[in-house]
Amino acid sequence: MGRELDLTNWSRYRRALGDEPLPAALCDLDAFEANARLLFGLARKANRQVRIATKSVRCPSLVARLLDLGGDCVRGLMTFSAAETAWLAKQGHTDLLLAYPTLHPRDCQMVAEANRSARAALVVDDWAQVEVIARAGVAAGVRVPLVLDVDASYRPFESARVHLGVRRSPLRAARAIADLAERIAGERGACFLGLMSYEAQVAGLPDRGGGALQAAAVRAMKRRSIAALRSSRAEIVSELVARKLVPTLFNGGGTGSIALCGDDPSLDELTIGSGFLASHLFDHIDAIALRPALSFALQVTRRPAPGLVTCAGGGVIASGEAGLSRLPHPWLPPGLSLLPHEGAGEVQTPLRVPANVELPLGAPVLFRPAKAGESLERFNELLLVRGAQIESRAQTYRGHGFAFG
Ligand SMILES: Cc1ncc(COP(=O)(O)O)c(C=O)c1O
């Protein structure tokens, strides 16, 4: 049944593509909207607002659609570069959080000046970062709101030897966090706004794929990690409250973790990005069933041997720990596979084709990227498909002429 459905999906996409030049990136609007309804619904159920991670969308008109779909459930945008933050403020966005620190004076100037029309907060975790942004704040005549990044990694028994999670912030202990917040509060060009704590080891680890034993270990780690985070976040908030530094924002979560920790009472907003377009790295998160919304189409240009075709282009590789999981997956027609020794290449991607699949030269093959927004750095425009038609087109950041990082 699934295979039949995929075959009809393939003919639907083929019809939509018509004679569009390939490669082309596609967003299936029905799937995108269904994902948005599901994810905003989860946030609403947990009584939390959403911050949309622009890095995982990288297409202003899709962000605008999400703001429409989410309505009052959306609080603002989580951005990934200073130049992007400044541009979004100029476009009229009023609640921005740049989630990754910068010490570059020009970056800090842009963030500070964005605060003339928006609340453009910056994440920090070190006094050296605070000094630069506070200087920029004074020069711009604003107090830049700062959000402290709290390390959310899982360390069983608080041992430094085992660290499950990303390497970002050194801030972990409630007292150290409150000390930094207190110091920030005394600055002229900055003020303390709140906290962010992203549990990457919960959001990023697939629930399935490595056998039953591994799945059980992952489940147990996630459960313990979430429990530990609940108590450490609560402790941090109470230390801040005791010092009269009540955080006005506490951001956490990501597509892969909101279903599990979205109801943490310390958090008041959840970040969601990748789930809207549902790249394939999120297929193995048990708690949410997303629909593939983003794909890209390549042209079959060669038939190097029986049972093989070669497509033009295709090397849309995702960042992170290098490995097979970062390659795009051939998706439609169903049954195709990459060749392990060649993968998805810069100028060509060969595929193994099962005997029952007919794939003529010139036909399009659809692939799903491992990561969503990042793959759109390779495309100027997204074809917005509804049913078997291109309903409209949307420029990506790249198409707008921006490479924000
Ligand atoms: C700070 C932060 N929050 C949340 C996320 C999750 O984003 P997404 O929903 O796109 O996976 C990320 C992803 O790296 C992140 O860096």
C-alpha cells in the first residue's frame, strides 16, 4: 500500500514538475501545513509558545506562512547570524533571538541597531561576549537583551567524563548562571532577558535504526536526561528569582524533543524548525509522525550499466558527524538506492534501480535531504507544490542573495 502511494506521489510530482529545469527544490504545501498543524498543536497542548528556527527553513515566504498558520502560538524567530537578524528586523519582525554567540564588533553593531525597531536578543555564555555586545549597545543607544545559554547535556552523576550532548555553553551551575545574569544587569548597553537550554541529545538521537537493544538504551538515556533537566532548570530559575532576576523568557526544545520535554514547567517557549519541512533525519523520532515536505528533483541523464542510472548533481550533504546519515535519500520512485562507494556527488549521483522500476532517461528522481534549511543553500527557489501543480514559487535566502552562514 505504502509503495503504491509512493508511486502515485511520484507521478503527482512528475506532473507538477512538467518541464521545470532540474535540479529543483520542492515543498509540498499539504505536507508542510500538516506538519505545522501537528507541531503547533503539540506546543498549544503544552501551553507553550513557539519560536521558529529560521536556520531550518531559510525561506522568508515559508516563514511568513508559518507565522500565519501558528497565529498567537508563535512568539518570534530564532535566528542564526547577526546579518540575518538585522535583515529580519528591517523586514518588520519584532521578536528575534540570535541563538549563537558572536564577538565580532560589526555583528554586535548590527544586533544592537536591530533593537531600535525590534527586540533582538543575543545568546551569550561568557563575559567576553557580554563586553563586546554591551559596548555596541552603548554606541547604538540601546540595552541589548541577553539570553544565557545553559548547557543541557546529560552527565550521569555530574561526572565531566561522560558528556552526552553538544559542546556549547560552559554554564551549568545555578550560581554561576545567576552570577553572570547579575553582572549583565549592571551593564549600560545590555540587560538580562532570560535563558535558553537546548537538549540536543534528546532532540537529535533517533529512537530507531540501531536494533532493539540500542533503542532501549536511547529511550532510557532520554528519560533520565529529561528528568535531570527538569530539576536543574527549576533550580536555576529559583536561584534567579531569589536574586530578583526573574527570567522573562526560557527557551528550550527542538523538533526532536518537544514531544518529550515541551511540558517542562520551567520552559515558556519551544523552538521548532526542522519539523516543518521534515527532512529525513527526523523520520526516526517516535513521538511525532511528520510528513516529508521538502525534496529535490534531479534528472536521470545516464544509464551506465543494467540496473543503474546516473542523475546529474545531487551532493546535498548535511553538516554534523560525517557519515551515511548525512546523505540525501533517493525517495521517489520508491526502491532506488545510492551506491555505497559513490554516495551523492558534486556532479552526479548514481542509483541502483530494481528490475520492476521503469526509469527512463530524462525522468526526474526525487530525493529527501538529511537536513532541511541547510540544503536550501543549494537552491535559489522553492517550488511550492499543491497536489499535482506548482501553486507558487518562493525565493530562499540564497535566492535573495544572502549567504548568512
Ligand atoms: C539552540 C537550538 N534550539 C533548537 C534547535 C532545534 O531546531 P530544529 O527544530 O530545527 O531541529 C537547534 C538546532 O540545532 C538549536 O541550535
